Amino acid sequence: MTDRLVTLIGGGGFLGRYVAQSLLQAGVRVRVAQRDPRAAFFLKPLGGLGQTQFVAADISRPDTIAQAIAGADAVVNLVGVLAGDFQRYHVDGAQAVARACAQAGTRALVHVSAIGADSASASAYGRSKGDGEAAVRAAFPAATILRPSIVFGREDQFVNRFAGMIQSSPVVPVLRAPVKFQPVFVGDVAAAITRAVSEPDAFAGRTYDVGGPDIITMGALIRWIAAAIGRSPTILELPDMAGAIIAKLGFLPGAPISQDQWQMLQTDNVVAPGAQGLAAFGITPTPMAAIAPDWLVRYRKAGRFGRRAASIA
């Protein structure tokens, strides 16, 4: 891995920072490509002198992507949005990256998608992820595609969002309480990406669903977070009729929700039966209970002096 150059498209984001750190620790030179590279300068101290590069690139402008991947041995596309122009980022952008890699003769491409990616999905998000995978496969058949479930970690916008809601409100409404998730630790996803980059022939052309060791419902997750931060709010599991109305209004107390996000909540977000997961990369999934309490203490009344939740339900 030493002296290889890997370009991270969107490398300054939540997952990107962990991928960059994992690659830098492996001795790889990392080029972080995003619209404002200054926002990723916090990664500089993680590598040695000259080990980290930064370049301005916009996934919707193929010419900038071509420049960003020039000379790279491998490319990782980390770009994804939860709202907005899905076609632009998940389909056209993914296609631009894959085509640029093919034209440049890049040895390996890792494309980060999502569980639920399906061109026939009822949600625009799921359809765009499915169409994006198809576009990547067409342009770069040897690409490795990773489909994570909900990714958790210190800087995530999922567990932290709910912890903030629980901290600030005595009543926490929950939409689609029975829907299931399989949260996966961001460090494990980063390790899988690093392995795919370091051994491209072993993972080329394959798609992997990646999830953690625990499958948990939305309702149980909210209750676990509440216990982890020592809070006892009234947890109100809303019926689907009420949830549909809230989605039309576009706002749940404490967090916005779109109709497309509501549609996504209609199906479980778990690794498909028989799918290859983290085990294929030699990675043992990290339980949320082993990681999350370390940063969730900031939501406790007593901070680090409070009692931590021992296990996940």
C-alpha cells in the first residue's frame, strides 16, 4: 500500500474522514477531492508530510473529476445526499466518476451506495442509488460497491439527532417504530473500504451489504439512546396515519422529514439474507453499545459522571 495514491471524492465528510484516517495509517497517500477542499484541512495532521493532498472538484462537473483522479491508483466515491437533487449526485455524478476512472485506467474504484438501493424502489432516494449502481457497473464493471445500513459514529447525523431530541424534549414522537435497522460503525466501513482498495482483485466487481451485529427497531433504538444518556422521556410511537400526515407537512418536532424519507421508512434497512457483509473483509462488526456511550455522554445531565448504558436492547 505504501506510496499508492487514493482519491477520495467527498473525502471531508462524515465517512470520508474515517476512510482518510484508515488509509493514512496504512501508509497510503490520500487526495481529498471536494467542492471546498478547505473544509477538509482538518485531515492534514492525520498524515505525514506530503501524505495528504487537497483538490477542488465538483461531482457534477466531469472535467474537475478527471483532474482529481489523474495519477490515482484507486478512487473512492463517498458522495451522497439525503435530500435534494438525487439524480445529479447519485446517478450522473456516480457515472462521471466511473467513466473518468475507466478513461484514466484507474486500477480500483470503490463506490459507496446504500442498503435499499433499487431502481424499482418506491422512494426517489432508493431509485437513485439503484440507478447509480447500474451506471457505475456499466462504466467500470470491476468497481466494488458497498451498501451500508445506517452508519453511526461520533459525528453522525442519526444517533446524535435522536439524542438531541431526547435531551431537549420530555416527549419524543417516533415514526415507524417497528421498522428495523442494522447500524454499522463508521470505522468498520472505513476498514472495509481500505481493504477493498488494498486488494482490488479480491473484491472487484462485487457488491456487499454491510451492517453491524445488532438488528434493532426504530422504537427500541430510541429507547436505547434514552437509556444511554440517562433520560426518561415519554416515547410516543405514532400510528402510520399520523406519520403520513407529518411527512406531508415536512416536519416532525425536533427534526424535518420529507415524504421521500417517510417512504424509505416503509422497508427495513438490514443486510439481505445470504448477502456478503463485513465478514468478507475479515472484519468483526462493532456493537453500538461498545462505541456510542463514549460520545453520547455529552447529552447526559451529569456528563461523563453519569452511568453508561451497558448493552443494546
